[in-house]
Amino acid sequence: MRDRINIPALASLWVPVLCLVLATGCTREEAIDGPESGNRSEIHFFTSTQTRAGGSGLATSAKVRIYPYHRKTGTTAPVMYGGKEYVADATAGTTLTPAAPAGTDAKNMILPAGTFGFYAISTNSSTEEVPAFNTVANDGYPTDDAKNTTALVNGIDYLHAVREEAIQFGSAQEVPLTFKHIGTQVQLTIQFDANACAASETAAQNFAKAEVWVQQTDVTNVYMYLRDGQVRVGNNVGLPFLDCGSAADNLNTGSMAKMSVEKVGEVTGSIPANQVATFNMLPLRSEASRKMWIKVVIADLKVGDTPAATHTYSGQLDASNGWNPGERNSYTLILKGNEISFSGVTVEDWKNGTSGVVGGITDSSSSTTTN
């Protein structure tokens, strides 16, 4: 089924539309905007991004929705109502392919000549749906009322791109889209040591992933502008924090975000491979002396000469400068027997941010031990 098309003066266009459909077949999707009825261009999109360390491209099969606006007087909506859905290719994630609704063929976008603004939103995921937006515009530019109409949540790497391009009559045209991260990312690296390790070399090979929770932003009433991807609550840029308790030994993990944990590096004797916990969230506003709680539970950890046991570490991450859009805020939990520390924050891969100090660390091990 074709997307609904924005068609002013529809009655005067039936004949050229019919001719165009017959000529182009079922692999093109036409957008009709105004009185033009000449040749139209087939539009292809590719990404020019910095969404991965050391390279460009979206996640494999990431979902994308693109809203094309004709930049001309009187344009109040995109030329395709609801935008057009795409998916990133399965190799480098740098080419976007039109999505095909069930039972239909994928169709490329066809546009008349003119200057267009392309606004793209992605979740950088093959499973997370792209949020819908109010798409009201003024002369082809999304207004302040063009915001998301479905709720935004933490845990998703929202991306935004905008590109203005002059479309020419005739042959296919490629449009580059440079995506930026709308949210922020918190990353914790857990480093083990000969005095904080597994009970044996075999145990190190099979060492379980830690469970890690981080205090998160409060997404109540948050919205994103289609025009630039800026996230706000009311008139404030950035979000407040969600309360999760105030005592290290009594944190409410139900209000915290559980981080994704992966093993990195190699096992060395009884020293397990390092682990990296990651979580994407919507930006945290800056606030003097703001610290965000983190909780780490590590099973079967042998500290010093004590038997292996479950250890729970709680601490605070300095976020007084905020966790800003596009920043990856990286901390390190260093385990060296009874010497336990968090590093200050550094920012990697996305763009530079500020540094900070982490403190208030506690270690509470369970009474259950393993040999």
C-alpha cells in the first residue's frame, strides 16, 4: 500500500499521476507536491555518521524514518504523510533501503525538482520502532509544534539527521544523511586483578558477567523537536534525575537502569577478562555537585585471601556538568584486593565532554562463599 501523499489541487493532477504510475511501475513511490508534472528523480539515501567507534554506519538493519519537506511558500507538511520508512543495510550500515510493508514490494522515493529538507529519525536498532512525530511545517520547515507523539524512553540510541538538498530533474540522486546521537551514554569498565579475581583458572574462563545498575534520567513529559533533534522538558534542555534512594546499601534498583554487560579482552590465569557495562539514556541536565548512583554485583569474586563470594559495590558518578547529547561518559571500576576505586569520567568516540570525580564507594560481600 502506498503512503498517503500530500496532494493540493488533486483534481488537476489525475492524468499526469496515472501516466507516471504506468511508466515507473511498482518499485517507485511518488510524492506529489504542487503543480509540477515533469520528470522526477529517484532518491537514494546513504549515511555519513560517527555512530560507531572508528567508523561510520548505523547498526545492522537499523530502522529509520525520513520526512521530506518541499522548501517553498505554503508547505505545511512533508510530501509523504507519516514519512517513509527505511532500514540500514546489513553490512556497513551506510546505505538505507526502503522498508516494505508486509505483502508489498519496497519502493524508492520519487520527488519533483526543487529544494527539499530531509529530516530523519532512527533508533539505531532493528527491533525498536522509530517514534512518530507531529509534522506541521511553515513554508517547508518543521515548526515548534513538530514533536514526537509517541513517548521517548531510556535505553534507546536515538539518532537525528537533517539535510537540505536541491533535487534535479532526471536521473537518480543520492542524499547523504549525517546522524547525531540525541541521547548520552554511560559506560563502566570493570577491571580485575590478581588480588580480586576468580577462585581458579577454570573459574576465570567461566566467570559470570556482573550485574550493573545506574541511576537514570526522568523521562516524564520529555519531547524531541523534529527540526533539530533537541530534547527538552518544558523549556529546559536536558532532563532531571530519577530518584533511586540515597543510601548505598539501600538503592532501589527498580528505579535504576540495568546496563548491558559484555566481556572484553583476555583471561590471564585466574584473572577474568575485563567487563564493560553500557547504557543509553536521554540527556541529564547539569547541576552543581550532581552525583548519580551506580551499583555493581559480582558473583564468585575472590578478594585477597578470602574465599570467593558475591560482592556488591555501590558508588557515585560525578555528573555535575551533565551527561550531554552525543557524549559517552566512561568510568572504570578498578578492583585490586582491598584497594577499590572508580576513575574519573572520560568521553570517547562520540564527542568530547568534561571530566569528573567519583566517590562514596562501598563493598558489601554476601555471607555465601565458594571455593
